[in-house]
Amino acid sequence: MIDVLDIAKNSKESFFQISNAATSEKNNILKSIKLQIIKNIDKIIQANEIDMNAGKSKGLNSAMLDRLLLNDQRIKKIAESIDEIIMLEDPVGEILNIKIRPNGLKVGQMRVPIGSILIIYEARPNVTVDAAALCLKSGNAVILKGGTEAINTNRIFVDIIRQSLIENNFNPHIVSFVDTSDRSKINELLKLDNYIDLVIPRGGENLIRAVVENSRIPVIKHYKGVCHIYIDNEYDKNIVMDIIYNAKVQRPGVCNAMETLLIHKDVATELLPTIKKMYDAAKVELFGCPRVCEILPEINSATEYDWYAEYLDLKLAVKIVDDLDEAIRHIAKYGSQHTEAIITTNYYKAEKFLRAVDSATVIVNASTRFSDGNEFGLGAEIGISTDKLHARGPMGIRELTTLKFIVYGSGQIRK
Amino acid sequence: MIDVLDIAKNSKESFFQISNAATSEKNNILKSIKLQIIKNIDKIIQANEIDMNAGKSKGLNSAMLDRLLLNDQRIKKIAESIDEIIMLEDPVGEILNIKIRPNGLKVGQMRVPIGSILIIYEARPNVTVDAAALCLKSGNAVILKGGTEAINTNRIFVDIIRQSLIENNFNPHIVSFVDTSDRSKINELLKLDNYIDLVIPRGGENLIRAVVENSRIPVIKHYKGVCHIYIDNEYDKNIVMDIIYNAKVQRPGVCNAMETLLIHKDVATELLPTIKKMYDAAKVELFGCPRVCEILPEINSATEYDWYAEYLDLKLAVKIVDDLDEAIRHIAKYGSQHTEAIITTNYYKAEKFLRAVDSATVIVNASTRFSDGNEFGLGAEIGISTDKLHARGPMGIRELTTLKFIVYGSGQIRK
């Protein structure tokens, strides 16, 4: 029986050491982890085989089994991804916005780690290493709760990480592991707001809703991505087809793929037949509003369901709108505040779309697929947020820090 | 019977208009509010008299009655405080950190309003106007739930504000009012995370704990301020007494007043008698650790309770520590992560304290009383946060905004 209160207390206690560690110390831990992963490839594969066999007898589908599977090459890739995190600039200790007040006080802010972070995720063993490495580099303690299907693989990764911490004279509780498949333990953890500062759930919408429902700790998350592209009547013919093809087809199963296409009424007749032909070739199924179906009578009629749908598949809802304002209203009503794009050559409309669409990422004249930490230059991504507080959009290492006020005085007292 | 679901839905719906309003439009609304408050002073005083009489028969203490009371002068001050908010720079629309990616995408962030904000506060009618004005200026919709004792006064302020919105062709639901003394309505509101984006509770610890306990919406708050000052063995004789006097005595009832004084063991004997004399004159009661009581046998012995205590009174816990590290550990264990200060002339110790103390505000050589939005130059303050996410320390108008990613493309697709 694991005691989650102990885990949370130990994690909190370990925070002081890692939060005050020098960049070189943190990088040394990361180097040890990389080395030990490479050294222990056979052991990791053995543990992973146990999970794979259990998964097969449990009847996991092939996509899930594929995400669970580790082999020599994949493990090496996981180890190498640590190098990228070693190379990231350490955000901790940065001082910003120092201003001198009339009384001579110098007031500014310092970037510091957040504390103990609970990461809840599904059966992707690479997240165990990625999340631990990002939290370590940013000076946070982390509690990992991965999918039960990967428990043996995760356990050995965490063992390696904790051994590396000990080797470098750090408290192993800096990286903790909730080694249980008992779901009630998650709910216990989510009440421990005295010890845990932040929860980041990663996975399907049901997992995330369950976490939000039960948590007394702040949660940063995104439920889903119902991403829109709006083609304005003033659009660039050279880019429109490439963008909407890329946004739908390049990787339809991810949260930044386009799910609804909005088209200005004045250009629908000229565009829709070409669009249909292009998507037919890619086996994309279309669901149209009545006006779209008039032009393309052979496609499916969209229902209210389709405007809210995150298909994650080669399906696309298509709607004709009267103008930019109707597009913005449609997005406000049906969108998930994840990522939306406009295709226009009109300066004012581009600026209006950027300002008025209330989503984590708003794009002019490019594919929604760019809404991603690496593509934005943040380095490794710890998740993506459609929340509005603290972090919005792709979250990199900086989003694992917080700013405190610092004040340099010389004897000032308040009058 | 009020319907809080309606209030929340209307608030959310009104957000689009105010979030996209121009600075001049928002300032015009604020000017109307100011004008109407001045015009309606008599009506406000009449409403306030009803609250005052009810408060007296309910047996509210004199401090509470004083906070509730409005007169001609106080109402004019409330109206004038709107001018300060008019003069604040509009944070909305600011664009930051634009960087050009290798593929030519320009990726940056835009500062935008948060959404619908619920403010829960006690019987201070000035908060009604302050909070509404700050939320308006930052482009947010606001739902006000003030203390029941001020309900008549608040109602007339909100009427004035909504009339001013209507006069300026804005949706009156931008400023909503929970016109009830039924506490269960608050708990209903706190579940409406589909409509309300943020809760800011202001008031006593019990109020705030009840909000956190029941909320599914993110809450930004501080429970209390157990502020520490540490006097190092290398201290500046010219400033030490003024600072510790100011931090304790100038306004003992507020959250940034000092509650515990830590003194390096090597200077305790030379300092404590003078300290005692100074505080005796100001009627400050001392509670000492055993080593302090050896030097000052006539004072009270501190118990474990005292190290956690937020006295909000002319009382002070005093402890001798062996060194800076012990001071930091004491603060980590007993502090409330609000505001702490060190008095030292040693450069390394100053920097170490700033870095290692995990509080919202950390100060070198000045009074803890400076931990305040106005003193930090933020302009009007919407509250103070000891949370680590989104806002930490005094919260000004910028903390009522969020950053979304914006991307300027020219046809890029993801490879």
C-alpha cells in the first residue's frame, strides 16, 4: 500500500534542494539519467515486455500498444531528448522589470521554480522521462502518475532517475512515482494542496475532466482542440489550398489539426469544388452546412454535433459565413479556444481576427498545425493549455516557473 | 429569487463587447461612473444609512461599521479613485516577444482580457467601485458579490455603473451584481467554470478557505501574512531599528505587517534590550524563544502557536537563530509565503535570501510594509496573491489580463 500523503510531503520537502540547485548541478543529474538509460536498455525492454504482454491480454488496441512499445531505437531517442533539455537555457533566477521607485526602492521580479508538480498522463513511457527532465531543469519537484498499462516501464525509468539523483547527492524524492493502479489514490493526491502546487493532466478529455472535477490544486490543461480556419473573401490564392490541406491531412489525430473550415460566402462557389476534389483525393469526409451542401450536394449534411466535433480523423465540417464577424461569432460559440487561423490578404481583417478571437493561439496565413512548443521555439513542451491563467497555449520550461517580487532597499520605511 | 446561472451566462456573453472596446470607450464609461457617483451622493448616503442601521441592530463591531460607513467625503474619494484608473495605461492589445522562426513565421504574444471575473468580498462598499473600474479598464466582465451588510450601498453603486454602461452603449451585464444574502448562491456560482474564468476572494481567511474548498473555477488569493524580518549579524545600525519598528507598529492590522522577528545569535545580546525598550514604548507585546527569554526574562515564552501566528495586533514573536540558513528554514516552515525581509550589509547573504526564500515578496533592507501594489508602482491593486500561478504578490491591472500566442504567417505549412 502506498501512502500518497508521504509522497506529497517528501516531494514538497525535496523542493528546497532542487529549487536552489545550480544549473551545472541540474545538468549533471540530467547527464547521469541519459547515461543510465543507455546503459539499461535491456532492462527497460524487459520491463516494457511485461507491460506489452499485459496490454495484449487486456486487449489494448494497436494504437495504444504502439504508444506503449519501446525498442532499442525508441529508448535511444528518449535518452537523446534529454540532451535538448540540457541545452535549454535555465530560466531560474532571471531578474526582470527592475524599476526604481521615488523613495529609492528597487522593485523587480525574479523567476523561480513553482514547487511540487503532479503530472498525470496515459500510457506513454516517454512522458515519464520528458516530464521529469523538464521539471528537474526548471528546479521543480515532480510527482509522476503514468497510465497503469505502462507501470513496469515507468517504474524502471523512475528508478534510473532516482539513482541519478542520489549519485549527484540530491534527494531522490525530487522525482516521485505513484506506483499503483488504484485510481482512488489520484483523488487523494488531488486534495493535497498544502504540498502540491500544480497539476498537469495529459491525455483524453475524460481523464482531464475527472482531474479538474476532483482537484483542489490548480490544474493547467486543455480538454480538446476544435481548431478553425476561416477563408476570407480576400485570400491569397497561392497559399490557401496548401494551408487547409496541411491543417487537416498532415496529422489528423492531433489537437492542432483543423476540424472546421469557414468560408466567406462570396468565394464559396469558386473554392468549394476544388476543395472537395483535393480532400477527396486524401479521403477526407466533408460535413457541410445547408449553403455548402447546395454547392456540393453529394456531401454529408452537418448537424449541430459537427460544429462542436473534435474528429481527430479525416473528417471536416465546412460552413459558409457572411463575413468575418460571423466567423468570429461561430468560433466563439463552437470553438475550444485552442488554435484558429484566418487566410486573408486584408490588413485590417488580419488584425481584427488576431485581436477578437479568444483562443490560446491565433494565426494569420499559416497552418494551425504550428501551434506547438517546438514550432514556437520554446524547446521541449510540457503540455498545452487552453486555460487563461498562468500559461496559455504551448507550455515550455518557462511555464514551469513563477515570478516573485524582489525589493532592494537601503533602509526605507513606509510613511 | 436570483438565478446565478443567468448572471454567469449574461456575464460571459457581455465579455466579447468589453474585451474588444477601445481604450477611449472604456475611459468614457469610467468618466460617466465618476460623474454619476458625484451626482448621486445623497442617494448613496441614504442607502448606506439603511445598511448602517441594520449593521448596528445586528451588533457589528465598530471597526466593521467604520468600514461600512460612507459619507460625503468618502464617496468623493471613491469617485476620485476612478481617475487613477482612467489614467492607467490600458494593458490590452500589447504585443510582446515577437520572434521570427527559421521558416519565417513571426511568433509572439498579445495581452488580452481574461473573461468573466467573480469578486467575492466583505462589507467594504469602496471595493464595489474599485473592482468594477479595474475590471472594466482591463476589458473584463465582472460579477460582484459583496458582503451582505453592504447590500443596499452596493446595489446603488452597481445601478450607477450599469446606467453608465447603458449610456455609453455597452451591455450592462458587463458589471453584474449577486443581489442576495443567500450563501448557497455563492457555492452555485463557484461551480460555473464554463462561464466564469477567475475568482478573486478578498477578506478573512475563513471566507477565502470556503471559496477555495467549493470552487471549480481557478481562485487567486492569499490566506494570511505571517511576515518575517531576519536581522543578520552583519547589519546596518543606521536602519535596523527604524525598519523593525515600522514593520510592526505603523499599521499592525494589515497582512504585510511583521509578525515574527528573527535575530542572528551573535547580535542578539546587543540588540534585544534596545528592541524591547523601543517596543515597550509602542506597547508591543513580545513572545520569545527560550534563548530570547534568557536575555529578556520578563517577556512571554513563545509556543508553537506563536511561530504560525498572524497576530494583526501589537504582538510580535521573536526568535534567535544560529545563522541565515536557520532563518530561511524557519521561514519555510512557519511562513505564509507572503512577504519577508532581511537586514544585512553582506552582499552574498542578501542575494541568497532573495533567491532562497520562497515568498511572494522578498525584501532586502526595507520594511515589509512596502509589499503593496501602490508602493510597487502597479497603480490600483485588485488584491494580493500568495499563490504561485498567474499572479504572485500585489496584483495590479496587468494581472487581470492573459497572454495569447499570435502568429503572423505568409503561407507556411508544417512539414
